[in-house]
Amino acid sequence: MDARILIPVDDSPTTEKAISAFLGNRTRFPDRVTLLHVLEDKLSYRAIPAPQLESIRERAREAGYKLLERFAERFRAADLHPELRLEQGDPVRILKKIDAEEKIFLLIMARHKSGGEMTDILFDSVTNAAMHKVKCPMLLF
């Protein structure tokens, strides 16, 4: 089976929760894992001069790869070799595009502990939006 698991990551406690739960149950899942980090571009409209904007974006890409590598180390310690993927844009649109174009067996994400549907809607939760936009199965921790 060519099943692949997609795990979006950022530098938040919810990502930590999802990864810890996945690795704690790793024998229950296929070995093919992709870690995805999405850089949101919220700077374009701020009238930042182009040279500085490109420098900021380059630093963001470097930080994104470091974040992916940090999580990848934990997967390698569990004898998994994840694909690392860095994208730029709206996280929900990126998830929807990947879901539509690639064979994703399972999307693994986590919710905030004190969250809930209303909190997610008010604070624009990526997890909540993904639940309503992607077609692949999701596992929430």
C-alpha cells in the first residue's frame, strides 16, 4: 500500500501534542509520513520595500526548514524517515490542494485543549477549517 500520512507542523503546543500522540502510536500507522510547514505571507500588503521583504521571506524559509528538521529528528529516532515539505500561502488552501492532488491516507492534526467549535470559528482555527475543507480522513488529537 502506498499510504501516506500528512502532518502539518508549526511551533505550537498543538503540533507537539499531535506528534507525540502519533509517535506514541507509531506501529498503528503506515511508515510513509510527510511533515508540512506552511509559511503564511502576511507581509506583502504592509508597504515593506522589496529588498527587505525578500530578506524577511528568506529568513522565514530558513526558520521553516529548521522547524521541520527539529521535528524530523524525533521521527528518525523512531526509525521513520519523513518527507519534509515547506510551502508558502494560506494553510487551509495548501492542505486542500495537497488533498485534491495527492493520495493522502490520513491527515493528522491536533486541537487546542480549551477549544471547541465556537472558539475555532472565532479564532480562525486551521484545524477546524481543514475538517470542513479536506476530503481525506483526519485524526485529531
